[in-house]
Amino acid sequence: MNINLKKTGLFISSALLTSAAFAQVDKSGSIEGTTPLGPESQYRTWSIGINAGVLNQSNILGVFQDGFNELEHNVGYSAYIKKQISPSFGLKAQYMGGKVGGIDNSTNTSFEAKTPWSAALSGEFTLANTNWRFFNSLVKPYAAIGVGALNFETTTVQNGNSSTADAKTKWFVPVDAGLKFAVGKGINIDLGYQVNFANQRFDGRTGTAHRTDVFSYAHAGLEFALGSSNKPALSNSNPVATLINDYSTKYDQLKAERDALKAEVDQLNSDLNDDDGDGVANRFDKCPNTPKDVKVDGSGCPLPEMKNETKVIERVEKVITEEDRRVVKDAIDNLEFDLGKATIRPTSYASLDKVAALLVEKNFSLKLAGHTDNTGSLQTNMRLSKERAEAVKAYLVSKGANASRIEATGYGPSQPIATNATAEGRQQNRRVEFTLY
């Protein structure tokens, strides 16, 4: 037969123009709570659809026709429920009903096949996404193929004589293709064209010349995602956009953390520098820009000049006795700071005074090494260990010790002497070590 596509083409064209207007809505907003390769629970995976359209005995493929050269266009209707397995594939259970008819003028024959119902299970494939930048795909071409049962009752009229065959239920194969347009979060306009391969008795003609009957269903409708509106529909999601968004978000977070860490380290370096070279760090120096070689106290301020001072240079061999070591050990054991700060508690002053007197009397040099446990961030621990060592140095200098003979260093959690897995071990690791030489 000659295929008449004029009415069908007009129907599809008008539907496409209508849905194109809806497709102008911007759906590029971020999908919150979804991650690449995330679980199915992040999405809505069930949806339902309703469609209506035109059923006839022609098809755009132009094959499997039985000579009916005058078409009858009848209303068809369908509904389906779909389970989305992935963004590109879902399983669809479809119901379709209506009637199909045609006329063969050469033999003065016509038929009408009523289809009260059909039920088919199809696999639906989303073929592409027209814009990878959008989280919610705007336009989604799709194709589907399945198998099902078709119930039909065919009436044939030839030369005015009518005969109706018994109703039958036979296998059929639906093949569907179309476009879906996202017009809301979880709402699609569905435009499609379905070709159905039916049993040869569908149009009332049988025999070897009539192996398979085919009828088409041009349809339009709506698809709705089921479930919480706070979740995106898996069928509308875009894996590429989700992956890029996840990468960009993590990159921005890491960059922000890096910038914050750099600023903190720069500030720490500035605080612990000794710009005027008087042996007191900037953080503790209350008299910055002290001239070179001027003696200062623990706050970095110049000491009063001693008039008529007679300088006596005496070479003395330094000998560290057991008593000296006991004084230092006592200072270590009694050294306490305020929690999380570099403020020395008054209970530690007496033992530190003895260390200061020892340094003045015997002109010893002293290395102070600050240590912490591994609780908190590395940069915080490095800063705290250095500040505590500097605080001890500042106190000893304030008691008359020579700042140039005292070295203060912070090691953070890098040199533990006990396990950090217990409170007792962490307490041992929070310390300032004194080394005389």
C-alpha cells in the first residue's frame, strides 16, 4: 500500500514545537546530595507515564504492509510504570488500548481490530544527552524494545459482508523511539513513535503472503518521577555533570584549606622571626627594632646600663654536675602550661628560677625543645610547641639568663616518647625538653 504520513507528521511536528517551548526552561541548577558512583538511594528510581495518540495500520518504516491503501486514524491510549536501573537504562511495564483500522480499495475490503488491552515489558535505553553541562538533562532521546501480550477482536468487511473473529490474545513485540523533555524536577514531556509487530490474524488476513501484521502508535504524554521531591530523578540525572561538580567542589575545598594553612604558616613564621636580632621572637618582643648588640630582657627591651662596670674575662671549663641535672629535671617535671596555650602556670616559676640562676652562674647554654601529642591539626601543634619553648626562653631571659645562649625549637608531634593511643601516653608527649651544654 502507499504510506500516508501527512497527518502523523503534522501531529508529531506540532507536538515537538510545543515541547520545545517548555525546553527553554533552565534546569542547570545543582543536584544536592548526589555523588559520582553513589548509591541508588540518592535518587528517585520509579516513575509513571500516561500517553494518548494516534493508532493506524501504517508506519514510517514502510514495511510489512498488507495492501490497505486508505488509513483510518483512531485514538490510542497507554500508561506505564518504570523502574530506572541506571541513568541510561530502565525496565518499563506498559498498558496500551484502542483500535486499528484500514481499507483496501482494490478489493473493497476493510478491517477494524479492537484492542481492549495489551501488556508488555520493555527495556528502555536513553541514547544521549544533548547538553553535558546540565545536571537535569533537558532533552533525552530514547529507544525501547520489549515483548508482551496483545488482546484483539478483528471485524472484516468485504463487499458489504461483515464477519467478526473470536477475540484472541497473542504475543507481540513493541519497538518505541522518541524524545523526552525535562520541564520540571522529575517531570518529562514524552513524545514517541511505537511500531508494534503483531500476530498475522490482527488485520483479519491470513496465509503465507501475510506473515506479520504491523501497526503504529504516535503518542504524546507526561512522565512523573515517584518519591520525595528532595531527590532528583535517576532518569533525568547527568553522570558527567555530577562528576565534574563533585571534582570542582572538592578542588575548591582543598584550595581553601591550602590557602588558610598557608596564611597560618606565614603568620606563624612572622610571629617567631627575630627581626631585630636580640634573641627574642617578634611575638614576645615588646621593644621591636632594638639596636644591634644591646642587651635585652625576656621581653626584648634593653637592660639598664651599669656604670663603672669592670669587665673581667675569665675562661672557665663548663662541667655539668648531677646537681645541675637534678635542677633541670625538676624544672621539666614541674613545668605546666594553660590548656592549649603557651602561658606558663605560676606553679612552675620556682623550678624555672633555679634553672635561670644556674645559667647565670655557670654560663651554660640551653636548648629548649617543645613537643605535643598528635591531637589536633599538624600546623596547630607545630605552632604551640614552638610558642611554649619560646615562652620558657622568655621567662629565663627575664630572670637574667643570656638570650643568645638559649635556643628554642618546636617539633610538634613528630618525636613522641610514648604512645598517643592513651591519655597517659599523650600526657607524656606534651613536654618541653631542657638540654644543658
